[in-house]
Amino acid sequence: MFSGLSALVVEHVSDEGDVIRVMARTRDDPVPCPVCGVPTSKVHGFHCRTLADVPVDGRRVIVSVRLRRLVCPVLGCLWQTFREQVPGLVERYQRRTNPPDQLGSVVKELAGRAGARLSRVLACGLSRSTALRMLMRLPIPPLRVPRVVGIDDFALKRRHRYATIVIDAESGERIDVLPDRKAETVTKWLREHPGAEYVCRDGSGSYGEAIRQALPEAVQVSDRWHIWSNLCDKALAEVRSHTACWATVNRARPGGVREQTTRERWQQVHDLLGKGVGLLECARRLNLALNTVKRYARMKEPTPERRAPQYRPTLVDPYRDHLRTRRAADPAIPVKQLFREIQELGYTGSFNLLYRYITQGRAEGDKPVTTPQRFTRLLLTRPENLRDKDTALLRELAEACPEMTELACLVGEFAQLLTPAEGNDAKLTDWITTVRAADLPHLHSFANGLELDRAAVDAGLTLPYRNGRTEGVNTRTKKIMRQMHGRAGFPLLPVD
């Protein structure tokens, strides 16, 4: 039962209900002096220590150990007397015997406060500070260099300090955490831990250069999610730059006050500028900010971009056609009359909801105004995941502008390349050729970025490896970092 106390002489065991108390003492064997190393068994006095042992039957075990204070036989030794220690059992500042494996696993998974709470349930209570100290004392397992490595950075302090995480991209196991994201640090680590055949990364140039210097034979794999994210940004820029074309079918909702105000201000600013009035004087005459006047002065024509009101679905939506018909026939019809009519049709909402619905102009609006963001979202969504009305809207908007039609085709073709398969590298070459022949300058920039990192992009589109697991481990690492904030620093990250 008390096998962990085999180095001591157990003299008495008492049952005190919730606590089992063990009385023990050390053996009479000689002990070497910690300074000079000469063994001695001459006793100067005794000292009692109280330790916590492994729980038994869910009850705490307290061990009271009598230790000897011994006399060093060497004259002039720095320590004339010293207290004996039992390595691994009774050492300086120790308040428990060798911690059980389960307690080490608890603090490794939960760290401070959470580990302390669970330890009380296991009848071996710890404080949060003790849990962190125990975690810091755990031996770091030997590093294992996997065949496929994933590298990514995360913020220790956003926009100020960053660190680098290294994982096994196949199993998701974290390998190491580096204190920064400099190319020199990553290069040094890779040279000290060779053996990786594939390295997954994002579009970071510093990581790519570090891998080329340390592991020239390794295959760099660019993460597909980051490639797609870059394409999304360029697609949005293209949609915005052609707003004047596709907005012709983007009918404004009644009462477009914002658009009307924009046109009026633009006209006023350009009329004054045409008369030779300066920008500052324009701002004074129109009672506008100088930056606002500058923005209107740079516009060759008023921007046709329109913003849609953000409405949630309500219980009135199914009766919208009835309300429009009745209000078109009799504009002065009372809202209470409309409320009674739709109640007979099955409306279960309140009168206030109907009143707000009408006063917001939702009953008369033909359809919500499409913004560049929404148009881009429709372009980038899988066609099978679009609703019928969204598919029809996308077709209508794309057909209004030849460039948008071409953009929709190019985005769809590139989305098919994101499923890894042999031959995607050749298809990517054809896609880039098509993009460069199109009048889409923002996609030209995207294609140029692909060419700069072409080998890694080809590997990302043809090999099954990716950096998704790295992002997941990265998120968990940041969670651990927040949990230990104020109680421990960076050295705890590689341990936990």
C-alpha cells in the first residue's frame, strides 16, 4: 500500500477518518555531506517533516517523517551540520512525496487554476502556483522530428511580439515552440533537427527562406487556405473596381437618401472647384471636413456603391405581397386594418412588429440592395450551397459586366484546383495564362504572387498535406498562453 515509502522505516499507521497518517523515520545508514561528500552517521539532532503521499481509497495520506541532522566529520567543512535528504522522496522544500503520474498529467493538461480544482477531487490538493511549479519541473520529452512538419506563427503580444510553433502535420502533435519568428531562429532549429521531408507553411517569405537554407532537399507545401484567402481579397477588389457596371442592375431601394446626398455633395464640390475655389474654401462654404472635400474632389463621378439595410427575417415576411397590394390600392389604409387582415391569413406576430416593418419601408422595397461584399460572397460560395434566388441574383449581376462574368469563371476554375490531385500544377499554369489574358489587374497581382512561390503552391495543390492542424494547435497554444498569463512566461509553452 505504501510502496512509495520503501526508503523509510514505517513505524506506525493511524486511521483518522478522512486522513490516514503514517509515522516514519529514515534509516541509520551513513549519508554523504552535500559539500565535501564524506559519509557520516553521527547524529547532531532530529527534525520532523510532514509530506503528502498518494491518496488511498479516496482519502488523503499524510506522512510524518523524522529526519536526522548529521555532523560532518571533516574539520573546516563549510557545513558543520546538515539535514539528511532522501533523494526522490524527502528533499529540500518538498511538501509531498514523488507526485503520482496522474497529478503530473493533470497539471500538464490543465495548468494552474483548473489543475488545482481537479487535484482536490483526486484528494491531493494543490494550489495554482504549485501546479505551475510542478509543471515547470516536468522533464521535456526528447524532440521527435516527423516526416511532415507544420510551421506557423502566433502573437505573444499582438503587433509587437510573435513566436513560432512547430508540429507534426500528420498527427497534430506539437513538437516545439520557438521564441520568435525570425528566419535565423527557424533556420537554426531546422539545422539542429534534420530529417523532415515536407514542410507545410503559409505564404511567409521568412519561413520559406529559412527552409531553403536549412533543408534544401525538403519539399515546401503552401497552405491551400491561405492561397484561397488571398484570392478572396483580390476578387473583392475586382468587384469593387467594376461597381459602376454591375450596379446598373442593382436597383436602389426607395428613399435612397445616402446616395442622393452623395451625388449632391459631389456636384457642389465640383461646381466650386470649377470656379477656381480652393479645397479649404470649399470645406468652409459647404460646412464639410477638409478630408471629405478631398475625397469628393478625387472622384471623377459619384460612387455608385450602395449599402443594404441589415434586416433579420420576421413573421411579417410571408405576408409582404398582401401588404404591398393593399397599400398600393389604398395608400391611406390604417395599419390596424392591415393587422386584422393578415391575422385572418395566419399572422401570429404583434402589432408593433407590423408597424415597424411598414415604417422601415420593407413592405415596398423590391429587394435588398447588393453590396460588393455580398456579390463577392456569392462568387466565392459553392454553387450547390446557394439558394435559388441567390443563384439568380449572381447570374444577373455577372451578366451585367463582362469582367464579372470572366471573374466568376476564373474563381470557379481555381476552386476546383484546391482539391489536391495529380496534374493540378499543369492546370494552374493554364489558369495563370488565362488570367494574364483577361482585363482583371487585381487577379494579375494574385497570379504574380503565385509565380513567386510556385514550387510551394504546386506542392500544396498536388499533395495531401496542409497547415490546418497547425492552426488548430496554434489556437490551443494561445489558449494555454492566456490561461497562464501573469503566472508564467514563455518557458512554460514548450513544456505544456
